[in-house]
Amino acid sequence: MRIVFFGDLVGEAAIRYLEGNLPRLRRELGADFVVVNGENADLTDPALGKAGMHPETVDRLLACGVDAITGGNHSFDPPWAEELLDHPRVLRPLNLGPHAPGRGYLVLEREGQALVVVNLAGRSAWPPADDPLWALEGLVPCLEAGIPILVDFHSESVFEKLGLAFALDGRVAAVLGTHTHVPTQDLRILPRGTAYVSDVGMVGPSGGMQGYEPGFLVAALRRRLPPRGGRLAWAQGPLEVGAVVVDLEGGRAKGIWRLENLRGG
């Protein structure tokens, strides 16, 4: 089984990139499943610095070949978040709790193959979240039926990500880090067969702060409040494309590698 995972989508340029390139990439790579993190895909309230997704964005991503869309700390930014999270292919962090709208995992099936996708948030990224390791350990026994499990761990902390990956090494197929938007070089397969990377990176414009124009964010950092009259905006640099490919065999990872030499168009 081959899975392609794209890190945090940031802005319209990221969506257009996938629309223009994903059908071809799926064919060339022989991808069985494609997963993306979409929680930064749209600006849902620029004056307050809110991101998230529009329902139309979900439709566009699924139409170009995405199988599942994960989230994180921006999942509940839009006022229409509950409606959005009712979509069967959209996830929010599992460890938000059992009473939150939406779902924290889903099962994808295609041509006789199946994959479980789980979304988690680290407390370093979203302090109200429950303990991510406890949440995943509570879920895994219910899913151990030979179906590989891919985890999008949306966290600021490498310690959190590595700790969870080693704790469940061999019980989940992959732990792929998101949230920082900065790609890391530590791709590896842990001793019992779990693929790992601290952060996949982003699909978004370079030249700013994590795909955003820095002015609004720097002002908010100084004031600890959204700046008066300011608006969050996308950065203006060339598009970065952060994505990894994970190859599985028998529910264990056999390889993890970056898609190199990708550029926005």
C-alpha cells in the first residue's frame, strides 16, 4: 500500500496546486490513498486571525483526488465548523473528547485495501485537548483487525510526537507530524515498523510566517490581541510543497520519503 500525505494546506495557492497536480501525481506514484491536513486552507475571519475551511474547499479537494482531510487547532475557527465536521471525509482531533462535533478517525477503503486515518492534537498546539496518547491507546484495541493506522499528529512539540510514536511503535503504521509548517529531515522507520517524521511541512506560500504575511502576526504577538484594523493575509512568496510518501506492507512501514523537487504552479 502506498499513501501520500500533504502537510498543512495554506491558502488558495495550495488548493490550486493540488487541483492542477494531484491527479497526475496519483497516477505516477501509484498512490492508493491521499490524505491532506486542511485546517489552514481558508481565511474564515481575517480580522480575528481565524483560519479553517469553507465547505466549497472540501468539495474541491475531494474532487481532485484527496481521500481524507485532517484538522487541528483551527478546526473550530469557522462559525460553520459543526456543519463542516459532519462531512464523512473530514476529521478533527480525536482527543478533543467524545462530545465534540465530528469524528477523530475514519476508515478508507479502495479496491480491496483499507486504511484507518486518525487525527490527534498535541497539548502544545491546543491546550484544551485531552491527552493524545491516552486517546489513541484507547482507540487502537478497537481497530486492531489487520487494518493499518495512519496518525496525523498536529503538535508543536517534537517530544510529544516522538513519545507517542515510540509508545505505539508497531501498533500504528505511521505517525506524521503537522502544525509547525516547517519540514523536518528526521524521516525514519522505528524498530517495530512505524514510519515517523516530526513535521511534513506545508503546502503554502513561502516568504512569511508559516505561509502568512507576518505583519498581522507580529502585531498580535506584541499586543497579545488581534491588531486593530489589521487583517490576516497569505504570504506572497513561491509555493512550498511539503509532502511525504509512506509505503506499507502487512500493516508495517517499509519506507517513508519526501516528494522532492515539487514546486507550486
